Amino acid sequence: MPDLLTDPTVLNDLLRVAAAPDFERWQHQIKRTGGCADPVHLRGWTVHKDKTTGETLHQYSTAGEPGGRLRVACGNRRASRCPSCAWTYAGDTYHLIRAGLAGDDRRDIPATVRDHPRVFATLTAPSFGPVHNRPDHGRCRCGRLHIEDDPALGTALDPERYDYAGTVLFNNHAGELWQRFTNRLRREVAVRAGLTQRELAEVCRVSYGKVAEFQKRGAIHFHAVIRLDGPDGPNSAPPPWASTDLLTSSIRAAATHAYTTINLPSAGDQPTRTLRWGRELDIRPVKAFGDGSDLTEQAVASYVAKYATKAAENTGTLDRRIGELSELDRHGVPEHARRLITACRDLDPLYPDRRLWAWAHMLGFRGHFSSKSRRYSTTLGALRQTRADYRAAQERAALGLDNHGLDTVLVLADWQYAGHGHTPGESALAATIAHDLQLNRETAREALYDQRALEGATA
């Protein structure tokens, strides 16, 4: 929240909003969005009528709302753009990943999915040159012991020799590398099972859910839950030969196979390149219940959800598209990220089909930040629909429409886009509302943990 005492513009606007006769209604709207930082404004109306009698059961218009507008959540997944909507997105991602690990009766995913071989794998980018780091033992190659939040971490030791072009080209092709990896993984599983790929499809399916993460050096890598199922996905048991060891060895072979590479021809001053995964490949089995050292379902789902709302902002780049390099000066983008962005601009005419400049704010990466195979678990759309249905049921109860079946009510509506965002004072108040809601959630969560602990102690 801005410092109101030192920003008279924000303070004056805040007082204007708070003194308005419709402030309570505005506050109610913002609470309904969860304190959204950039709400979408709508103008319009809706009418509920009884199909049989034609009676008007309820009608609503934004004419009576503050400014004649209804504010709805923006739904942006980026925490840097809207922490409130990002919190919702992270929660949905958590449930999506965990449903594929522990099951979910509401989504027809049985708890027996816990018995399927599953691992948490991290595929990294190769080295593009030495960078400042914090090794487990000893000092950084620069001779220093960096603190955890040192801005030098991830930046090049020798910027003049660092391969910035290679970094952004790898990021740009990372989605295709992942696709080649998953295709090869199915072949590797089939080879180890002594089956053809067609025979494998009849008895076993490879499922996954993944999320991308930017390392401090600006290179992308993927975290993925990978699972072996029967032919019908999580609802069928994998064959007896399917094991965690077989899955692990198949992943290692697929990640290092020559097929899982992309050859780029020379262009301009750029040499011929072979893009491949880095040598650091981490594969760990996921346990239903850990002893403190195992990677549990809860830990994996939380870890994936954490990165689902982040992009390249931790490298110092911008969280929106860049029009010209002068924007980097205005926003104080650090030198390492600036060089990566500049590399995107310089490479764009050499690889016009890759749209590197359009994705310069993502350091060249243009793939999906989170994705899953078709049968891994539920979908984000299904989770959002469940939330929408719940709110619709609440609304029907509040309007007294419970006595009318869904098939007997005709809904007429007309909505138009009317802008987005907040004034400076509204933004400060919305941030306060979002903070209070988050504090309430944390308090409720702690109370639930305390209650469970007490029940366990007295059981």
C-alpha cells in the first residue's frame, strides 16, 4: 500500500472514495473480487423470469452501482500483477496437481492413484556460461560468499563471454523440447516393457502435470509430476511391470536421447546450435506419507502451485510486453536481464517465425507456463466451474430463487465492457482489503491446524 502521508494524490483520492455515499457498495464489490488489483468493469443488466408464467422473479442493473459499473476479478495468474487472483490460481493448481497424486472423489479420481508409480522430475537448461552462485560447499567462483538475496546471484561472471543468445533461444524452444521429451519417454517405457508403442497404449499410459520456473540466470526449467497409469488413466491400475524404477530410468534415457534435441541452422552471425536439456536432472519418487525426508504429495502440490503464479520477474525483467528498449531504463531493469532482452531484439529478425521480440519480457519463452496431459487429473476449467456453480447457488438462495428449478427460470442479460483498474485511492483501499482477506485465511488455517493437533493429542 502506498505511503499515504507522502503521496497527497493517493491520500486525496482515498478520502474522496471513502466519503462517497456509495462507498459501502463499492467496498462490497471489491471484497467480492477478493481485493483484485485490476478489476474488469462491466455495464449491463440481467432479468430472471418464470418460463411458465412470464413473471419477473428478479432483475438487476448496474445503473445503481458505484459509477454505474460492476467490478469483477481480472483472473490474472501473475502475482506481480494481481496477488489476489494469483492466490486463487495457485489454489486451483494445487488441487489439480494433488488430485493426480492423492485422488479426488468429486472428480472421479480414485484414491488408488496413490499406488501408481509417480515421480517428481526437474529438467534444467544447460550451461551458457559461469554465473555467480551459492555452492553447497566453498565459495562462488568469484571468490565471495553471496548472501541469499544478493542481486549478483545468477548474473554472468564474464558478461562479454556469456551466451545470452543461447539462453533466449533455449527458452524459446523449451516447449518443443518438452514435447519431444514426452514423446520419447513413451518410447522408452515401451522398450523397457518389451512392447511396441501401440501395445503400450493398450495397457499403460504416461500422465504428467508440469510447471515452468525461471532460474536466477534467466534460463527456464520444468518441474513435473510424471505418473504411470493403466490404459484409462488414473481410473485403471498400471500393469504389474510398471514400477518407479522403470519410470525413473525411462525419464533419464528420454532426457538425454539424441531425439530429444532441436538443431538450429546458422543465421546471420549465429552459429549452428543443438538445443538440449542440461546435465542436472533431478528425479525423486513421490510418497503418500513422508518421514520428514520423503517428497510427499502435499509438498509437491504446494511446490508446483508456488511457481504457477510466477514468470520471469525474479530475474528483474518486466511482467508485460516491451515496446522499446527505453522502457528498461524507466523501470530499472538490471544489466543481466537487459542483455537477455536485447538478445531477443537482436535475434528477432534472424528467426522471424520465433517472435522473440514479442516474448522478450519472458526472455524468449513462449510456451505454456503450466500444462498437463489429458488424463492426469481434473482441469482448471472444471475447478473454476465448480466455484462458479457454488457462487451461483449462493446467489439463487440470496435472491429467493431456490423454489424455482433451473429449467423453469429464463435468464436474460446484456453486458458490455466498460474499462478496468482502480483510481490511486481505490487501489490503496483494494490492497488493504486484499491484505485483510489474506490475514483472515491464514488465521483460519492456523486455527484448523491447532484443532487437528488437539484432536490428535486427545484421541
